[in-house]
Amino acid sequence: MNPTRPAPPEIVRTKVVATLGPASHGEEAIRGLVEAGVDVFRLNMAHGSIDEHAESLARIRRVSEALARPIGVLADLAGPKIRLGELPGGATDLAEGEHVSFVRGTEAHGPGEFTVTYEPLVDELSLGDSVMLADGTISLVVVERNAQQVRCRVIQGGTVRSRQGVNLPGVRLSVAAISAADWQHAEWAASAGIDFVSLSFVRSALEVKLLKELLRTRGSLARVVAKIEKREAIENLDTIVEAADAVMVARGDLGVETDVASMPMVQKRIIRACQRYQKPVIVATQMLDSMHHARRPTRAEATDVANAILDGADACMLSGETAIGEHPRLVVEMMRRIASETEKQYLADRWRYMDGRFMAERGSAGVPVQEFLPAPEFLVDGLHPITQAVVDGASRIAGEIDAKLFVVASRSGLTAIARSKRRGAVPTVGVSDNPATLRQMSLYWGVTPLAGAAAGDTATLLEHVCSWGIGQGRLQPGDRILLVAGSGFGTGGHNMALVHEV
């Protein structure tokens, strides 16, 4: 390597998903977040009107165009979230040992009575069932029930407020996966060209397939993200991951629906399932929660982000930190800093070349250290096995020749996913002339989307990539590029790995 060569610009492979809200929905704020490193914006459909979300989408698209950077947009459907009704005075304190009741209807008739947004709750709770309020900080148990109400004893007390969520760990409910409001929001997402649509409180693969069908029949190319936050989802994890296009580890409700002590291992299990099925996975909730107000995260939060990346997360998500927090841009910058430092050590350990003495001891010919993550077991839906084999072989070659870029030309982005899930050390550039594909690539670990013709003349494609790479400071004369593309191998197929020297 040329010792006088200037350091290339920093590449952060883990993607950042940021939620828009009152603290960040303005166009200048959005631009600042993109410049700080946001790859995908989340629109929380549980809050705000469709018109407000349409305005946010328009702002994101304008910023994306102005900065010439593809930015994905995720519409997060609220799902069948059960909430308390209105409480007198807006809040009440519950003490350990006292009794409260859930009653039918929309109005409570006395102290200690609660209503909920889910009408059949009284019918579907049984003696001994647990009821969790206020994000799991308040715990109740059912001790008595009749046709009109369910009586509960307070096991762990605290302050409960109007409209707070109600979690029912282990209780199987008949509530539909997609509510009327979700249906309306999904139809809007399809018509608006949203890139990802996430389904909350998924319980089975059938629910994922239902949302997919809804989107496809309306001409949408959006990828469906299954949010894992129910105990039933863990029980049906493999089939849900297989059916989804991407997965979110939604640790807020998941940490209430399951034992919080098991959360770290549940997170690892979900991420490993996504690796096996080659599905992008987002880790969400309370990643840098203290930065709602503080300018620095806690040490535990920084470690949490790093461990999610080491586990195999493709993206980390910020929720209230950017939606209502005091330092939206600062928290994105911190997320990228943590990711950058984690990736440096991760890639150094994974792809280091052994020195001569160690190679002699191991009998190695200088092959880079291989997988920290388990190898995928299944092809991405729609990906040809020959394409997968070419990506795998080219990934090894790229490391051995010290390539500076690994280029994937793809109309659909499937080949970029296959490359991304290998977590190669050589930076990946995904070239496509499909704007939707470029925006979806923004979620894939290690993939930089680049607009350009994905098919046709290879020389023109290489010239385009080289010109871009030199302009970005990522390439200089003498560097090597590895290109994966197709040559007379059917639509979307890749059967060629080509090494090019700049």
C-alpha cells in the first residue's frame, strides 16, 4: 500500500434508522440528520395524520434529492396495541395489594375501574393471567371475573396514566393483526411509494403474508418488516422471519411480553434467525434513551449498541431520541461514532491477515479469518443459487486481492442483500437504476447505494464507479475493484465476477 496515500473517508457500515417527530420533522432538521448519518427515516403511524406524514415524506424526498443520497422511509403501522381509556384527572396511583377492575364500555363508573380500547378483553382474560401497564412497570394478576368485569390485584404498583399501553404476556387474543386504521395507513404507504412498511405485534407468518398481499395488489414494491414483540412471535420465529423481507427486534413491548432477564438472549436468537434466512434486521428501543435530554449516552447504552452490531444487526433504530429528544442530530452522530469504533475492531479481528510466523504454525496460505456470524442457510427469496455462489466466491477474492470496493449491479437489490449478509470487510457499492431499490439498499449493512445502469455495458459501469470512487476519495489509480454482474444469464441473474484495476 502507498504510504503517502491519504486516508479515505470514513465508512460506517451499520445503518441508522431515525424516527421523525416534533423535534425533527422540519426540512432543515431532516437535512441535518441526513448529514449526521441517518440512512432510513421512520414515520410512526400511531401518531399524526396521513396528511402530516405525507408532508414529512415530501420533505425527506426533497432533502434526499438535494444531497444526491438515497434515503429510505419506513412507515411503522401501529398494530393492535391495547390502551387504557381516559382516567379521571389523567392519572392514578396504584398501591401493591389493592384491587382494580377492567370493565366493559368506554366509561368507568367509579374509582378503581379501568376501560380499554379492546372491547373483548373482559371475555378473553382468565384467572391467573398477568396484566402489565405503563411499559411493564406496573403488574397485575387476574383474581376474579364475571360477565361485566375482570378484577385484578396489584402485584407491583406505580402511577398509571390515560392512554398508556396494556400488555398481556401469554394471553392469546382474537384481535386482528391489521386494524382498520392500519389498513388505511398501509394503503397510503403503497400509493405514496414508501420503501418499508412494518407490522407491529406480529404473531404468525400469515399476518406478514397478508400485509404483503395488500401492498402488492396496490402496486407497491415496499419491503415488509416484521416487528418481533410478542411471545407468539418468538414461538413462530422461523416461519415469520422466512415470510418477512426484514425484521425488527422491538424491545419495548418484547421486554414486557417476555421475561426481561431473557431479553439479551432473545435478541441474539432473533438476529441469528435473520442471518440464517438472509434477512436485514433492525434492533430498536432505548438504544441511547438517556440522550432524550443528556448530551452523552450512558456507558451501558454505548455497550448495548456495540453488542447489537457484534450480534449481527444491520441497523440500529432511534425512537424518542430523535422524535422528541433535545439533541436529535447529536444522538445520530453518537450512534455513528459507536458503530464506527465497533466496526473497526470487528473487521480487524475478522479479516486480519496472519503474519508469517502464525501462518507457519497454522499451515495457512494467508487466507483471511472467516465468519464470526453463522453462515446463511437459505437463499434470499428470488435469488438464483448461481448468483449466491458467485457472491460468495467474489467476496473471498475481494479480501485476498485487497480490493478497495466490491461492486454489485442489481435491479432488485437481492444480490446486495446476499453480499451484505456476508459482512465482507471490503466496502460494498450497490449500483441500480431503480430509485426504489436504491432507497431499500440504504438499510443493508455495508452497502452504499449508487445510481447507475445495473445492466448493459460492463466498461461503462466500471467507468461510472471509478469516476464516483475517485471523486469520493475512495479510489485512486492502481486500486482494484471487484464487480459482480450478469452476462447473458437471464433477468436479475449474476454469473460474472470481474477484477478491475483503476
